[in-house]
Amino acid sequence: MSQKNVKIKIGDRVYPLTVSESEEKTVEISAEKIAENIKKLKSQYKITDSQDLLAMTCLEYATKLQNTPKAEPTPTKDNSKELDDILSKLDEALA
């Protein structure tokens, strides 16, 4: 996979990152969401310090992540019959 250098602005700082091409759009969208949240917090609390706003945003997102239920993996197909057949053939071969 090809790597790409991007510059992402978060708060008042620009961060140079190296990401895969498949991750680039996700990283850009995430940075936009962070910027939106910082702007929202700035207007709600009249806070101007970008580090405080970034810390508050991180805490908000981490809390949401902790409260998000974990999705159980769903099997795509029941392979038990095929596995039973393979085990029977192995038993026969070893006998």
C-alpha cells in the first residue's frame, strides 16, 4: 500500500503525518470533526486556550468511545458441517 504525507491542522497547530492512501480520507474527516468540536466548545465555554479545548475534545470523544457498546462479530456462514466432514476424513486417514 502506498504511503502519503499529509498535513493535518488540529487546533492552532499543523501536524505532518504519513498515512496510507486508504486512511487519508478518514484522517481528514476526523480532523474536521475535531475542529468542529473545538469550535463548538469555544463558543459554549468562552475558552480561548487551544490546549484546553483540545483536551476537552479528547475527553469528550474518549468518553463516547467508552460508552459505545462493542459489536459482537457475526458469523458469515455456519461452517460446522464442513468442519465435521473434514474431521471425519482426518480420523479415517489416521485410523
